[in-house]
Amino acid sequence: MARQSLEHILFMQLKEDMTEAEFKKLTDCIEELKGLPGVLNISFGKNFSDRSGGYNYGYRVLFDSKEALDIYGPHPIHERFKSLLNEVRTGAPLVADFFVPEFPYPKY
């Protein structure tokens, strides 16, 4: 089987009174995560629509393979990122991981 890229997506509720310092720690850590092996791109931002289901932030990582996700999961920078999130998160995040199909999409 050919290597497939993979999306790792989180929707989360972060506290509204998060300080600038807390936000900067998160974004600085995200910049570090971008340097991990197999990470192709990371997006992070505040939701602006009324269709969020109560989640006010989104986080997305595009990996070049499942193996890259396996490296990312236990990596110390990712562990620090999770710890920083836990300081400002209210409730559990919604997480999805899926392979990105090659175009055209396969028929199921």
C-alpha cells in the first residue's frame, strides 16, 4: 500500500479569559511542532461561525504518513502542547484522524 497523508483534527473549547501569555505559549509550541518529522502543515485558530457545536477553536495537522502521527503522539513537544492545552481547555476536545484520499476520491 502506498503511503497516504493523514489529517489530525481537534475541535476544542478554550476558556474565553485565556491570557495573551497563555495564548503565546500555545502558538510558540505549535511553531515547534511544525518542525517534527513528517509534519507538513499545522493550522490553529478561533472559530468565527455559529455552526461550531460549542467549540471555539480548531487545530489541524497534516502528516505525510501514519508513521509521522505515531512519532508525533508521544513526542515531548506534543506532550508539552497537550499540557498547555489542558491549562486553558474547558471540557474534552473532539478529535478525528483520517487518511486523505488521492484524487479522484475512491468510490465506496
